[in-house]
Amino acid sequence: MGQAIGDYAKFLADARDALYRRSCDENTAADLAAQKKRQEKEMETEKKATADAISQTVKKRLEEINSSYDKEIGKGQDKLKKARARREKAKSKGVKERIAEETAELREHNRDLGVQLRTLFQKEHIPAFCGTALYYTLYYPSGVKEFLGLLAALVLAFLALPCGLYYLIPQRQFWQLIVIYFADVLLLGGLYVLIGNHTRFRYQEVLKRGRALRNTLRENRKKIRVITRAIKRDGNEDIYDLEKYDDEIACAKQELEEIAARKKEAVSTFENVTKNIISDEIADSRRERLESLERALAETTASLQELENSIKEQNIHIADTFGPYLGKEYMDPDRLAELSRIIQSGRAGNITEAIRVYEEGEK
């Protein structure tokens, strides 16, 4: 730089060579940069594939452990459920037997009362309907339930029925309701009175005795219900001999607890130890491939860095050596060749004159 040029043709030829070498190196650097990018992508793909293989394998193994233990836990839960069902069945049987035993006398009494009722009505040749619950509710009510039944029957017969019939008439008039009520009272009321007169006065004594027997039956049924509720609510289960079922249930619970504890331990061992071993094995199986990619990438990176440094030095050399004489616009091989031909043809004696001739020719 700053030295006089002795041979202009050689100076221009050197400039063309420098530009050519830099161009070749820049092309090579571009290829190396593209190669580096591909290698980086390939290495990232390999790393992701390794991570995915580890994740999928670990997940699969953990699911297999959970599935195996869950299957055993399911069996244990089914065993516990069946044991509890057997205990409940045995308790239910014991309760029924206890109820039957403690109410046996009352039930036997009721059977005797039923026989007495049937015998009484058959002996006196009383119509069978007179011994029904409906008859006694309508003619000899006793107790809240039967009085409510009587009230319901009256409402049905003398309110709901006539009103229902009245509202079925398409074009209703009030006098029609009066006629319906009159007919209803006449028919149903008359039938009620007729049956009552035919039976109540004729069989009054027998019906009263039947009423007394039915009251006793009702009282016995109440006592049976009270005894049944008391037995069902009794929390003392010692009398039902359920110890073997309790032992079976306790054993099933203990087995479930042991399986759950073993599952927890197995999962913990897998998470803290086995998972790391599996990860290392998979990573080791792919390490050679990954290291090979890393070495190739390192070599490419080093070559690219070396070439970029060389290009930088060439740029400095070209700028220092040829730039002051040629300028940036003539740092082109074709223009340099044309300048060299102008000088060699004698049309110019130096680079400045050659540039002027070139520019004039361009115009």
C-alpha cells in the first residue's frame, strides 16, 4: 500500500486473482454455513428423538407398573366387597331370624285371630264382604287410618265423582250439577244405607265381635312393627355371630393396604432409580450417533471459522493493496480484465488513464 506500481498488467492480474480467490472462499464458506445449519438441525433432531424415546419408554413402563398393581387392587376390592356382602347377608339373616323369634308369639296369635274371624263369619253365615277391611272402614271404623279411609271414600263418592261427571258434559249448566248430585246421593247413599241396614242390624253382635278381633289384630301388628324397628336399629351385632366375616373383611383390608403400600414403593423406586437407569441405557445406545454428529458439527464450525478469518484477511489485503488505486466500483474481474486490455493495447499508460478510457467507452 502506498508503493508505486511498476507493472500495471501484473497489478491488475494480481487483483483479479485476489478477487477470484476471495469469491471461491466465500462460496465455500456459504456451503459450509449451509452444511453447519443442516448438521445442527440433524443433531437437534437426534437429541429430540432420544428425549422422546426416553419419555415414551418411561411413561410406558410406569403405566405397566400402575396397571399391574391396579389390577391386583381391583381384585382385592372385589374380595372385600364380597366379604362385606356375605357379612351383610349373614346379619340380615340373623335379624330376620331374631325378628321371627321375638314376634313368633304375636304372629301365632294373629293366625289364631284370623281363624277365629273366618270361623265366626262362616258359623253365622254372614256374607264374606262383611269381613273385609273395606266394610269395617265404611261401617265400623276404628283408629286414625280407618277414619281417614272413610273420609276419603266420602270425598270420592260425593265430591270427586259428581264433579267429574259434571265436567265431562260439553255444555254444562248448573241444574245438571244438581241432578248429578241428587242421583249420586240417591244411588250411592241409598246403596250405602241399604247395605248397612241389611247387615249392621242383622249381624250387629257378630260384627262387633269381629271389630274387637280386628282391633286386636291391628294392635298385634303394631307391636310386631315396633319390635322389628327396634331390632333393626339395635347396634349390638354380637348376637349374630359375625366374627368370621369381620376377620375376613379385616384380612381383605390388610391385603389391600399392603398392595397399595407396595405400589407406592414400586412407583417411588421407579421414579428415583429405575427411570434414571432406563434413561441412561437409551442415551448410551444413541450416544455414538450423537457424538459423531457433534464431531462433524465441530469440524464444520472450525473450518467455517478458519475460512471466515481467511476471508476477513483477504478483504483487508484487497482493500489495502488494490482499493486505493481502483476504488470499490472497479473491484470486479471483468472490469479489471478490460482495464488490463486497455493498458496492453497502448491506449492508456496507467490505471487512472485506463479508467478514463473505460468510462469514455461506456458513454
